[in-house]
Amino acid sequence: MPSMILVTGGTGFVGQALIRHLVDAGHQVRTLIRPSQQSPRLPLGVPVEVAVSGLRDERSLRAAMVGVDTIYHLAGVERSGVEADLLDVDVRGTQTVLSAASDAGVDRFFYLSHLGADRASAYPILKAKAIAEEHIRRSGIDFTIMRTAIVFGPNDGFTTALAQLLSSFPFLFLLPGDGDTVIQPLWVEDLVTCLVWALEEENTRQQVYEIGGSEYLTLRQVVETLMTKLRIKRSLISMSPPYMRALTVFFEYVLPASPISVYWLDYMATNRTCPLDTIPRVFNLMPSRFSHRLAYLDGQDWRLHLLRTAFRRRR
């Protein structure tokens, strides 16, 4: 009988894609969902077990890990923006999951981190990811850490957020700084392909990989590509990052489901890239070009989408 794989963060946009790929590959999958009155957003038509537990509930976590051989730990709280408790979820939550995994005899632990993760970083999300990585390396469990560039795809917090803002505000669009920050967008399907492939390869144990897409793009180029895709035109106006941050915090408090968060801005504050050849060399896969994977933006009324979600609490 195939061993059981536990996915935390399985209701997120990366988690849903990962679960689908794991099940397609013949694995038994269980996903962790936190207690909530709202129905979980599980991948449709995919047979997956569900365990209900918070990341800090070690007793429930132990129950969720019965029979589990491998964990993909994707859960994080950065999309909650100013309301996010990085210490409680990303750091202490990871510690609790690791403790339960050690007691359960879990063999492998995969973790999704960010390019630029550094305990000395001035950016809280990158500091939190680095601290979580340290706990993983010291856990005694075989690990594989993927530090990724910004990931895009359906229901992401990147291209869909930009599409909502571009469609909703006429005439102009504000860019942090000059919009010359360099990023390396990674198609979500390429990311989960790497995650599933790494499970089958023994030489990926005890490794940290930095992975990104097939091209370096400035934020300005990304926005211009999206405007072309959406068939709209906006004047791109530079704004000082501190002012942009203050404006973003204001909108996060006014609109609980604001399309962008302070952590999104933090990620865009400096260049976030890695060598272009990592995925082809290590995972034998050529990552998709950014402009070739935006079909999911077609046929959507992004202005209406923003209005519908603006006052919903992030989940």
C-alpha cells in the first residue's frame, strides 16, 4: 500500500496544485485544514483525506500524522497581511509540526520557503522563513527546502492581485520605486512538478534548492505584460516605497481582503532571483515563460472580482 503524504496549506493555490499532482502520481494524500466555519477550498474531483487541526495543536497533529511517511509543509500566513502573526504560524507552527512529525516517525519533510530567506533580513517574512528553515535542519528529519521565486498561477496573490488593481483604477498605476526590481516568476505547475519529482529522488534529501522561472523580469515589465494581456492601458507612476507601504497598510485596514499586502511589497523591495539553470539542471525541466502561462486571466471581470472580495476576511 502506498505510504500516506500529509500536505499542510493544502487549501492554498500551491497546495491545491500539489495535491492534484501527488494524487495523479498514485500517492495517498491527506491534507491538514484548520478548524473553521467556512468550507475548505479543496481541489475539486481529487480524492484526498482531510484532518482538522491547527498548526499549534500538537495532539491533533499527531493524530493527523498516523501512517504518514512524508510531509509537505506549505502552510503560512503572509497572505493575511498586517493581521499575520508570522512568529506564531510560520515559526512556532513549523516547530510544532516538526515535533509531531519526529514523534510520528516521519521520514521526509519538504518545506516551501522564499528566495532571500535570511535570519538577518530586514523583512519579517524572510526572517521568519529563515528561522523556520533552521528548525527544520536541526529536526533530525530528512528535509528538502525549496526557496522559490514569486509563484504565479490561477488564484495566486500576484498576477490576480495586479489584474484586479489594473482593471479597477483608471488612467494610472502606482509602482513601488521605479518598478525596476528584478523578479523571476515561477509557474505553479512547474513548482509542484519539482516538488513531486524530488520525492522520488534520494539525492534531494538534506538539500536546499533556490528555484525560479526561465527569465528575469522587472516589475515594470510584468505589469506591462499584464496590461497587454488584459487589453488595457495605464500610465505607470513611480511612488517612493515608504509611501507605497503606508498606502498599502491603510488599504489593508480598510479592505480586509486587499489584493496586495505589506509582505507582497517586501518581496518586491529588492531583486529576488537565482540562477536560471537550476530547474533544468537539477529537475530536468524547462520552466515556462511568464507571458506564455497567463490564459487564466482571460474572461474574468477583475473589477467585479475585487468588489466581491474586498470586504471578506482573508482565510
